[in-house]
Amino acid sequence: MRLSRGFWVASAIFAILGAIAVYFVYTFDINASMPEAIRTAAQVDKFFRFVFATGFVLIIFVAGYVFYFGFAFRAKKDDPPDAVGVHIHDNPRLEFAWTLLPTIFVVVLSVVSVYIWREINFGPNNGLVVQSIGHQFYFTFRYPQVNGEITDEMHLPVGVPVVLNLTSSDVIHSFWVPAMRIKIDMVPGLVTSMRFTPIRPGRYNIICAQFCGTNHDQMHQQHLVIEDRASYDTWYHRWQVKNANVSNALATVSTGAVSLAGGNASAGQALFNTKCTACHAIGPFSDVKVGPGLRGLLDDPKHPKLVDGDAATPPDIANILQHGYNGSMGSMPNQAANGLSDKDIANLVAYLASLK
């Protein structure tokens, strides 16, 4: 069956409408209302522009052809009552095309998505480490060498890579800064992380994107402040002085090797049940939650090395607990992010060593 002139006219109209939609998507100034505050935001914007543009074109052609064919092949007044219509079936080339093209499209989206996801989860980790804790109904922030929690704003220096570790003290929250284009859940008992580099100084809203209780609507009043290094240092030192006498100091990463002398297995077990069970099971290595099972960690003949490639010895276990891990099995926050003292690490190692 030959395609009619009307089909080609309709197709041309759909193509023009699709081109207008693509032009609108790619010329719309997102930064006017939602600036790209971090480097990854630009990549996310490009990805969503592509998704929106192709989505608009797809819906224009699909919906357009539905209406066109419904009109072109409608029943005529002079058709007999038992008229069936045009018999069209078995077009292998067409069927192959509409299978191949969506497959290519999904593969492209997957590759780009994984590329962006990888930078968020496995980007630079040699900069500033900050922790944010969700509460009903506010966020608090912890910084190395600053006692206690900062309760008003989160400050970051421009151009410095950041590892942001997130958790919750009560219910599930969701940390979202629209200018960053990243939204991460904050789960009680679990530490999640994101990595990014701030690039645009400014003051940006922090929003909880997960309904967390009756006053959830209040969790949009705090801000992320990205500023030059001198302004950040001034703010940072002011909080060091202000919180100098606060008791719940944030643990920091020890500069040297942690002493394992005097480690208590019972205390380590209690600590493990509090901080580690969300990601690790007391089972064989293959019993994976987020990380591997830890029973027999020091004497497992199938896994004589730790996930970082070091030997399964108490000092090497302490090293992972102290400095964290970032590799093929995911990320483990370091000593500061997990709030561990040197004594805590010694107790955890003693407990893990007791699991034969």
C-alpha cells in the first residue's frame, strides 16, 4: 500500500511541531530560576533536556498519527455495514525498526545515567567531608574539627570537592537542593553519600523532598551557602569558637594508625548493632547487604584479602574503619562520617576478630 499525500503532509506538520518543541527545550533558560550550583548539575540539565526533547517529539508523532489515521481511515457514509477496512499486516522492516530504535534510545539513556550516577557516588573524595542529619523538622550539619552540630546554614567553599554523608535521627527524610539537581534519602541507621564540586557562589534552598510528619512543610527554610574560601574560613572558625565547649564533638579521622590495645569485643558488638547492621550481616562473605558479610573475616580461606586488597588482619580492618573505602563494592564512610572514636575502632576490630 502506498502512503497518501495526506500522510506526508501530516508527517511534515508533526516534524515542524517537533522541531519547535526541541528548540523550546534547548533554549529555555533553566539557570534563570534554578542556577547550576555544582559541576554535575550541568550534566543533569543536558540529560533532562535530551529526555524532554525526545519525549516531546515522540508524543507529537504518536498522538498525531493516532488522530491522523483515525481521521483518514474513518468509516464512510457509503461503506457497506460489514466493511472491514484496509488490510495491513506483517511488515518485518517496520517491526524491526520500531524495536531497534527504542532499544538504542534506552541504551543511550542508560549509559548517560550511569556516567552521571558514577560521578555523584564515586567522584573526588580528597576534599571536604561534611555530614548532614535530618530531624523532624530541620537539618543539622557536622564539620571536622567543629564540636557539635551546626543548626542554621550549610556553608561550602567554591571549587573544593565535597563528600556529603547523610543520615537521619528519626524518620526518612530526603535532602534536596534544586540548584544541585541531586536528591538523596536520609535513612535512620544508614549513611548515604554524594560527591560534588560547588562551582557557583550563592545562597540556595535546602528542601526535604520526603513527607516526614505534620510539619514537613517547614523543612525548606534552611540554606546552602557557597562562597569564596576566605568567607568560608571565617564562617568555619566562628563556629569552632562558638561550639568550643559543646560536648558532643564530631569524631575526626586520626592522623596515625589507630591503637588496637584494649579493644573490647562486647562493646564492639553493641556498637556494631548500632552502626553497622544496616550495611553488613554477621554471615559469610557472600551474605551481602550493602557490604559483605563479616563472620570469619580474619580466617576466611575463600577471601584472604579485604575488599581494598589488603590482607585480612586487625590493623588493615582498622585502616578501613578509619579511612573508609571507595571501590567496586560501593562506598563506606570514614571514621569522621560514622562518628567513631579510636576506642570505638579498637572495640569493633576486637568484635570482628572474635567472629570465628
